[in-house]
Amino acid sequence: MDDLAGFLRTRRARVDPATAGIPTDSRRRVEGLRREEVAHLSGVSVDYYVRLEQGRATQPSEQVLDTLARVLGLDETERRHLHRLARQRRRRTSTPGGRVRPELLRVLDLVSGAPALIMNHRLDVLAGNRLAELLLGRALPGLNTARHLFLDEAERGLYADWEGCTLDVVGHLRLAAGKYPDDPRLASLVGELSMGSERFRRLWARADVRARTHGRKAYRHPLVGLLELHQENFALPDAPGMELLVLSAAPGSAAEDGLRLLAGLGAGLDADLGADLDVESGTALPTVDARVAE
């Protein structure tokens, strides 16, 4: 399926005709707007819009794309995604590398009171500090949070708002697929998740995109209980696709006490960042020391 065509179809289907000023009656069988209605509201021919949805149209202009975004009620993230999908047809994109600079590792070490980690556009964890490993209960390099969320049912209870997290993850991966359409590892990950999770398949088919830069993140940790944290995502300008994520607790909150307790438990275990915490027994399991995923 052409990504631009599929995105247009899913956005058209969610528009309420009444909000677009189109009268409806009980005989209407189409969900959302009809193709000819979108064409009329956008000021393009029906034939041209049909060809857009069939992946057969020539490169649409910036003006046409902006008009379609307005008619379809796209937010700013969706509008940029629409333009990106249209540009895919005339140029290829390079896939970002996966190297983390040593200076960034030092930054992670300086963040001692909050879980902090570095992820790429596929949601692979490339590096993390000790508190992030204690929070997630494992050595982080090599962990993919999308697989962790959708395919590891034993870990599902860690996420207090599992369903909300799945929406964020799929929306993020949809955005990544629009930015890096030629990334074979991303395509393989989407295929693996589609095969292994019915919920992922349903959410992926919706073609929703999300760009989450900050927000609430809650965990039910088996050793310290509920941790209601605030997540901030910092894009790394010289490392396309990578982000630094920091999970902080409000001062004086129960979550701050929980993180302090978690750090204390970790200090009583193996201080090596390569140790993997068995959250069931509270013991450290020796693992290969690999701070950064290659």
C-alpha cells in the first residue's frame, strides 16, 4: 500500500461530514468524507484526488498538501507527516547510524537521581544509566521498547497505562517510517510486531502518528510500587533519530521516594552497569558488560 495513499484514506475516514458543512442523512453508508467531497473542499479535481489515493498521482504541490491538511483536520504533526510522505516519491533518505558519542555517556552518568536513556528512531535503547536499568529490570543495550511492550507479556504489568503506551509507540514508529522509509531494520521490526501482536496490527492500520516530547509516564515496579514520573524527550541535534529521555519525579512526591529507594536497592547489588536485576528476587544476575548497543 502506498503510504501517502493509505494516510489520506485513513484521515478521510475519520472526518465528520457535519463539521465540514456537508449535510447527511440515514442513507449515507460512507465512514467520514467521500473522495469527491474531499476533492471539492480542497479545490482539486475528483480524478486527481482519486489518483492520489490510489498512489498514481504526480507530485502534489505544497499548496495542495496544505489545503488537504486543512480539509482533513490534520494537526501539525500529521501535516508535517503528510508533506514528508509526499516527498518520499522524489528522493531517498539515509538511515541514521547507531553510535553514541562518549560525551553523551558521561552525561548519562551525571544524571544520578532520575532514570535516563538514549533511544533511536526504532526505539532501540542504545545506552542508559543505572537507575534506568533498575526501573526496567534489565541491562538496557539491546532492549527494544516496542518489543518489550507488545511481545513480552510477562513485562506488561510494568506499564501502569499499557494501552496509552501502545498508542504512543505505534504513533512514534509511524512517524519514523515516514522519516526513514528505506530503513530495512525498521521495516523488519514492524513486520515482527505485526506478526506477534494483534493490537499492534490494529493500531498500525489506523496510520495515526504521534510526536511525544514530554508527558506523564507511570510504572508499577515490583520492588517499590507505583512510580508516577514525568518524561522529557531531548532530540540530539548531531545524531538524527536519537533522543535522550529523562524520567523525573516531582519534588516531595511518593515517586521521588520510590526512586530513592530503588537507587538504594541498586547500590546494595552489583554496582556494575552490566548487572541485570532479577525483579522477582531482588538479586543481581551477571551479564556481559555492554553499555552501548552496537
